[in-house]
Amino acid sequence: MAKRTQSVVSIKEPALIALDALRSHKLRSFLTLLGVILAVFTLLLVVSLVSGSNKYIADKVANFGANVFIVAQYPIVTSQEEFLRLQHRNRIVTWEDYEFVRDNMGLAKNVGFRQRRVVKGKYKNKDMDEVTLIGVTANMGVIGLQEPEFGRYVTDADNEHRADVVMIGHEVAKHLFEGENPMGKTVTLDGKPYEVVGIAKELGTTFGQSQDAFAIIPVMSYRKYYGTLESGAIQVQAARQEWMQAAEDESRQLMRAHRHIGPKDDDNFGVIEPSAVMGLWEKLTGNLAFASVVVVSVFLVIAGIVIMNVMLASVTERTREIGVRKSLGATRRDVLLQFLVEASVMAAVGGMIGVAGAYGASFLIDAFTPLPMHVPLYWVAACVSVSSIIGMVSGVYPAHKASKLDPIEALRFEI
């Protein structure tokens, strides 16, 4: 028990000395810890951006609905060359493709179809230039993310009668009607009148772009006005989460069979799943994270060198103090521990300042810009821990030098 108490005291005392030194020489301390502060600040800010973006993309972009994937004309395309190649090979996704997949899927809970284009909206003397007009099957109300807040979604009866009805997004209702109740009113979309039968729940924004500037009509009404030569998208909702991959494979085989694609020929369509979207995004953000690690490593090397030089100066300034401590019974281990703890505490303080700065910057960026920020707590702990380790490593040589001082020579030393 006595040994444990002595160990605690020997760690607490140099920690307090380090904190007192930081308070006594504020400017020097700040300059000493600037490298650590910048390293932690930069790393945590980038991690916050990457983490926030990943969470945001998962919720807003890669979220097609519960257990939903999409069969479309193109897969995820990452280069212009690939897109040009697919343009010559891939065929549009037709209503007939949809019916074949819908009628033969065994692992799907729902199979829906949609088509879309950007049109101009108008109500009385108010215009809206970019409204995404979406023609849908009625079950897209179950599959997709757009849900009615007031009124209703498109129904099977609307499609059977090719009714000119529409459920408008929150942004369309706000922009065109400005406080007036849109229900039952007639809105013009691409020069064609539609009766408003529903107003969708607000979805919010994605990187500052509104996701509520849409108008949903029956897909048969869409095809009535725009014909059958546009590509659509088949949205498949797997019956269970664990069946997602099997359902994707089944839909791919059905599309290949319907299009008579040979066993050795490539798909002339794309299957897009949320994990593929997330994988592409994480690959992009991974490059950003790697670049930040390189920058942070440079900062940490500089910070370590600065801390080591400051600690060497501290050893010189406190030579007589070291001599007194040794003459009173302090061992080499005591002196070594003292300077290692001081260096670690100094660096840890720098890390905490960097964390506080990153937290503040993340809050401001999240509040006043479209960039989503999220500070993971385990990264905070990691940053402070790494700072302490850097300080300890940087303090090894000064601490070793201090521990080897001869007490008699140290007492005679004068600065």
C-alpha cells in the first residue's frame, strides 16, 4: 500500500509542476504546444467532417427506403469513359421490364416503378423553375421516402384512370402557395394542370439542396403526357433485411432473362444498392482522411521536436533543483518519471486545447454551413491519448539526461 501511495504522489507532483509552468509562461507554453494543438485540431476537424458526411449520406442519399434497392439503366458510374461506354450498351428500363420483375420476384415484399424529369411549376402568378416531377406506381408510397403529411399519396385508382392528381413536396407548397392551403387547388406542371390531393412530409436538405422540390403524379398520367421512350427505375423492397443480396441477385437474373442476355455477356442495366453508394462515398472521404493524417504527422513531428527542446532547456534551468532532489534521496527513476510526466501533461493540455477548438469549429460549421459535422467521442479520447504519447516520447531524452546528472555537480551549477 505504501508503494502505491508513493507512486501516485510521484506522478501527481510533476503533473502539477507542469501545469504551473504552463500558467507561468503562457506565451512560451502556447508556442511550445502549437504543433500539438494544430495537429489535433486538424485531425479532429477532418474526422468530424468525414464522420458527419458519412452519417449524412447514409441517412439522406444512400437511403432508398427500408430494404430497398434500385434497378436502373445505369449502375453507379465513376468516370466519363465508363459512362460513354454504357451509353452505347445499356438500354432504358421499360414498363415491360418492371412488369416481368414484379410478376416473378419471389424474395420481394414490393416492386415499384417510377419515372422523373425536371419541369417548371406555376400557380396563379407564382413560378418555380426546378420541380422534380415523378410518376409512380401506388406502392411507391410504401417503398419510397415521400409520405403525405396532409391528404394522400397516389392510388391504384389514380393510375387506372390516368388521373391528373398530384402530391406536392413541402418546398413546392411553400414556394407556390405561400401560406395558402394547396389542398384541392390546381397547380400547373410543365403546362399541364393537376389537382393537389396531398402535401408530403418535409425531407429537409442535402448539402444545402432542398429535397422537397418535387411533385408526385400517377405513372400512367406521366406516360400519357411523355410517352414510353423514357427510362424508368424499378425499386425493389426485399421481404427481409437478410434477403437483400439474394433479392438483388434474383432481380438481376430476371432482367437478364427478360432481355435474353447470354451467359457470357455483361448486364445492360444497373443494380444500385445503398451499400454501393456508401462504399463510393467512403472511398472518397478515405482519401481526404489519408491526406489529413499526412498533414497531422508533419505537425506532430514538429511538435515533438519543439517539446523535446523546451524540456532540454527546462533541464538546464532546473539543474540545481535536480541536484537538491537527488541529494535528498530522489532516485534516477524519480527524476526520469518527473520529466516524462511533465512532457506528457504539457502535450495532453495541447491536445485538449486542440479538441476544444475542433469542437467549437465543428459546431459553427454545422450551424452556419451545409456541411454536416459529427465529433466521435472515441476520436476525442484517441487525440488526447496520442498527444500524451507524443509528449512522453519527446521527453525521453531530456528525462534521461536529467536522471544522469551528478547531484554534486548539479548543486554547483549556475546559469
